[in-house]
Amino acid sequence: MPWSNQSGGPWGSGSRGPWGSGPQSQGPKQPDLEEFLRRGQDKLRGLLPGNLGGRGIALIALALVALWGFSGFFKVEPDEVGVVLRFGKFVREVQPGLNYHLPYPIETALTPPALRVNKIDIGFDMRGGATMRDVPEESLMLTGDENIVDVDFSVLWRIKPSAVGDYLFNVQNPEGTVKAVAESAMREVIGQSNIQPILTGARQTIETAVQALLQKTLDSYGAGIQVQQVQLQKVDPPAPVIDAFRDVQAARSDLERLQNEAQTYANRVVPEAKGRAAKIIQDAEAYRAQTVADANGQTSRFLQIYEQYKKAPNVTRERMYLETMEHILGSTDKTIIDTGQQSGPGVVPYLPLNSLNQSTQSPEAAPGGKP
């Protein structure tokens, strides 16, 4: 048997089998728990000042109390306001600088930026302060005449100095609240306006209306927030139709320009036409007055002659004849003399009085004459 030299095989007389109670091989000795605790106590005693005894423990306790008391100092930055809470209840406000409150957990201090003006952008996002990314879900809004407009704007706000407690305890997320309320107010104002005034000259009106509505809503929440300003950054039609809107705007500009030119021409031509019309009317009035006056004068003269005619018809008739002939023949240069003869050679005597008058002038009187 191969196990003949192993004292009775694998489980020989010196072994009682794998499950027997025979001798086992001994491993490393495990440390004693009591010994471990004793050594720890010895090390702790070595750390304590053994020559002081109870006085050392008192000094350590006093130092801990001093450190606990000094933990109540806190600093408030120039743009902050300190708020002291006692067991979670608002107690007082402190000004910027170094201040003190009772150590935790009796009192705690909060330092909200009450003097800092905060800015919230809606409709766009500034990445790194230089790159602007549009946020269509915030900027696209429906107008009152059922058009869509892309509005980007910013809100400047700060904490009310007299309502820091409201800011801290009435609103859980002040910045998110301001952004949500501002977007809602802008959508309400845009929804009550037409697109044309929004794109042209109603920016100031929209900013004022949104600021008033935003402030009213935040005050109703008791948020303790003061809205400084609402700034419209961009008001454009949606990107897919912006070219068409620009064409419409150009056409409207041309229309206004042509209307202004026509109005200028009318302002210049109409007064001139009115002046000419007034002159013509005045000339007609003067002509009428002159004609009426002449007619009245001739009528008066005729009536006077008629009165004389009734008194002496023959004399008056002869006088009228002579005056008429004088008037007719006064401007002629020929004189015809009728001799009254019924027979004769048939030649009418002619007397050139004007030629005779010219021939009787002296040669010196003639232009260019010689003596």
C-alpha cells in the first residue's frame, strides 16, 4: 500500500480525519481586544497635559467656547445687506462691513445682494458674454392681429431695501420668478398690440407697459423685488419670413415718402393758385365797379342832356351834332370843304391843312436842317 509508510494512510493514527478533533496547524495569533483598548487609553493620556489635570481640561473647554463665540463674526459686502435670523426667525438687518451675531445654532446670517442690479435675458442667451444664442420658445409671441413676432428683451431688477425679508422668505426662486413673470407680462402686452406699431414706433410704450405689469405682479406675490427697467433688445418678424416683412417695410417707407412729397407740392401749389384766384376776383370786382360807375355817369349825363333837350330841342340837337362832329373829326388829318354847289366839274376841293402847317415851320425847327 502506498500509505504504509505514512502511519496508517492519510488519516493514520496521528490524525482523526478531516472532520476529526485531532491537532490542527496553528496560524498567527489574533490581537486581544482588551489590550487594544488599554493601548488607546495610554495614548490619550499621553496627549493630555498630565501635570495640569483638571485645569487642562478646563482650558481646552474655554478655548472651544472662545472659538465658538468668535464664529459669530461675519462680513457684509458693499452691495449686500445682512439679515440675522434667530432660530430661523428674522430679527434684524445689518449694514455692509464687519458684523456680529450670536453663534450657531442660536443665530445665523444671510447676505443677499440687495444693492446689486441684476439682469435677466429673455428670448436669447449670452454664452461667454460674446456669443448670443436665440431661444425661440421664449421669444416667439403672438400679436393682437394674429401675427408672430420675435421679441428679445432684458429685465433689470434689484431687491427692495425695505423688503429684504420678503425677498428671502416669500419667494423660493426669485430669479426664476422674475423671468417667468416678465415673459408672461411681455406676451400679454404683445397680444394686445398690432404688429405694425410693435415693429416701428411703439418700443417705449411696450417697455413701460411691461414694466408696470411686471412690478404689479411681483408686488402681489410679496417678492420684495423692484423692477428697474425693461429693455427691448430686438423686435423682428420670425426668421423664415423676415425678408418679406422687410420688403413690406420698404414699400411702406416709399409710400410715406411719396405722400410727404405730394403734400409738400400741394402746400406750395395750392397757396399760389389761391393767390392767383384772389387776384382775378379782385380784378373782376374792380372792373365791375369801374363799369358800373361809367354806366351811372353816362346815365346821369344823358338825363341832364335830356332835360335840356326838353327845354330847347332845336338848340340842343344842333349842339349835340356839333359836339359829335368835333369828336369825330378832331383826330383826322384831312379836311373836306363842301361848297354846296350842285353842279360843277365834279371835283371836291381839298385843303391839306396838316401839310400846310408843316411847311410853315422854319427850317431850323426841322430835324437835321441847315440855316
